[in-house]
Amino acid sequence: MTVSITMEEAAAQLKTAERVLVIGCSGSGKSTLAQKLGRRLGLPYVSMDREIFWLPGWQPRPRAEARALLAAFAARERWIIDGTSPGTLALRLPRTHLVLWLRPPRWVSLYGVLSRWLKLRGQSRPEMADGCPERLSREFLTYVWNFEKTESPEILENLAAYGPDVPVCVLKSRAENRQLLARIGEVY
């Protein structure tokens, strides 16, 4: 079972948390929220896409190497990690002080990935490895559309198994992301 907390409680905990995990569907605003929180709180920002999973040219980093890198990042004293990857939550949750789980309606996440693609076509976004220009595929859109059904059950299982005492704040809209930032004094 997870420990659900309100946005107000999350804002209070963020003032002392040294290891924060921001999870959710692609396009939900994870990177934006994590980077802004990292700056505001002085926490080193780690993008799993850039630092762990991808090599230039959309080449996946070998699994054992990726897990070793993630374990090394998780072992650090302070961080804010942006990335879901349910299969790696066992490495991160035992060290996490607070989880922010972005769970907007799927159309919000779809809009997020589509608008990002339109804005950055042919370019690599800052939270992605160099040489990985923004791309869009039917498979990726299907993943985003089905995220709640396919990924959330595994996320819940991992939260219960590896982070039963870790507080989890669910944010259901971009407005709630902005409200959380406002509560800690960050302009979105």
C-alpha cells in the first residue's frame, strides 16, 4: 500500500526532501516539473532518458550498463530524477523521499508529445541524449494512449513492494503542476 499525500503536504515535504522521483506518462510534464523543482530546491536534476537509457542516434544503452548507471545515481545523497520506467523503480524507490506521480488525462499527455514534436522536429530536446531528434510513431502514440492501463498497475505494484512508506502525491493536470510550484515559490 502506498502513502498518498495532498499537494499541500507534498509542498511542505519538498522543502526538506533530498531525493525526489517524478514519474508519469510521456508528455505529462515530468521534465518541466522536475527541472523547475530542481532549480528551486537546489537538487541535481537527472533525466533518465538522457543520462541512463539512450545513446546518440536513438541507440538504447545496454541494459546492464543502464542499471549500473541508475544505481549509481540513486546512491547519491541528493537528486530529482525524471523518468518512470516501472522495471527500474526497485533501484530508486528505497532511496526516494517523495514521489510526484503525474497522472493527467491521456489527451493531455498526447497533446504534450504532439506539441513537443511539432516544436522540436529534427532537434534533440535538452532532457534527451544528443543525436536523438524528437520523433513520433504510431507505436509511441499507442503507448501514451494506453499508459494508464498498461503501466500504472506495475507502478502501483512497485510502489507497494519497494516504497511502501514513501509518500506519493498524484498531480492530475498541468494546473496542479503549476500550483505545486507556486506553493514552493517557483513560477511555472
